[in-house]
Amino acid sequence: MSSFRNLQISIRDLRNELINHQLYDRLNTQEALLVFLEHHVFAVWDFMSLLKSLQRKLTCIEVPWRPPASSSACRLINEIVLAEESDIGPTGEPASHFELYCAAMTDAGANTEPIEKFLHALRNGASWRDAMRTAPMSQHVKDFVETTFDIIDTDDVCGIASAFTFGREDLLPQVFAQIIRRLNAESAGSLDGFEYYLQRHIELDGDEHGAMAQRLVEELCGDDHVRWQTAEAAAVRSLLARKRLWDGIADEIETKTYQTFLPGLS
């Protein structure tokens, strides 16, 4: 059995927990979805930081240019960056998936102030830690971002690639797309932008990026047992962080739902 298959087996239960998480049962109203969007947008942002850290390590983005150590790894990561950072938007304009997500939040009526404050701080030179202090966000969101950057800061390309591949790609179940389709119909198309984002996300992960990311991990780890151990540890850590994020969002949805109906209980 291959090392890659062994890793998949070791994280199978965690992945199944996420794909069948109670959060999806609670996304039964547009109000609940807005809570999800307002938290999950930070995961969409730091996904790009994982991706760009891989691009920085596997390609040459410096002057003078030098040939990369692995042309195949360079091509794989550049192809993923091309789509994630400059995909085609719903009206044909280039846009990153993060930008598509933020635009969809605005159309749906979600609160974008926290992510906007966060980005404003970054653009003005703040570190990501300092930027988080300027933006109102839940502790489970902060913990998730911190886990991502802890993995990035290890500077271990196998761990980073594994977190990218197993902790992020292909974790939204098919039922999520069905939920969005129903909520969009009920809201007269206010979720058109998010449905487009989700469609592109699923298409690229399922048809292209998932396979590319897997090939990248296999190439980077090779036959080195220690590298595969590092990859497995990073995958588990990323999945556990995602589970805590999902738990936190589900709890916030339940709390807001309770507060909404509480006045009518008197």
C-alpha cells in the first residue's frame, strides 16, 4: 500500500466527521448561512496564504530569477494559483475566489466589516496577528487562522502542502451545494454569487486541483518516511482545526436562533 493511501486512511474518520458535521443541518435559513459566511471568509483568506507560501517555496518569485528545483512541482502550484487568484467571475471579469466570496457576502447581506477591517490593517502594514486584533471575530476563527500560520511558520514544505491538500481541498459535501440552491431559490437569487463561487470551487477541486495537490504531496514526500509522518501530522492538525471552526460556527448559529425566538417565549 502506498504512503499516500496510508495517509488517506489515517485521516478518513476525521474527514467523515467534517463531511457529516452537524453544522450542515443548521444551515436551514439564510440567517444561519450569513453567520457561516461571516466566519468562513477568514478560512477562504488564509487558504490563499497557504497557497502563496507553497508558491514562494516551489517557484522562483525573486529577481534575478533562478530555475525551480522541480519544474513539475512549479507547474502544479502555478496552475492552482492561476485559478484561485485570477479565475473568471460570473460576468467574465478576472477575480480571485476570495474576491468572489466577498462579493457574494455583500449580495447576500452578510456583515463584511470584520474582514474589511482585517484587510485594511494588512494593507497598512500590520502583521496578520495585529490585524486580527483590529477586527471583531470569534475565538474559534482566531484559533483556526493561528493554526494555519503555525503550519506555515514551520517552513516545512511537506507539512504545508499536506495542510493545503487534506485540510482544505474537497471538504464541502454535496449536501452543502443542495442547501445553497434551496436557500437561493427562497431568497429570489440573493445567493447567485455564492452559488457561482461554490460551483467553481467544486469544479476545480473535483476535476483539477484535488488531483494536482495530491500529486504535489506525493512528489514532495517521495519515499521519505519522516516526510510522510510530517505530512500526516499536518493533515490531522488542519482537520482538527477545521472541526473546531465548524463546531464554533454551529454553536453561534444555535445561539442566534435561540435569541431570535426567545422574545416570543414569554
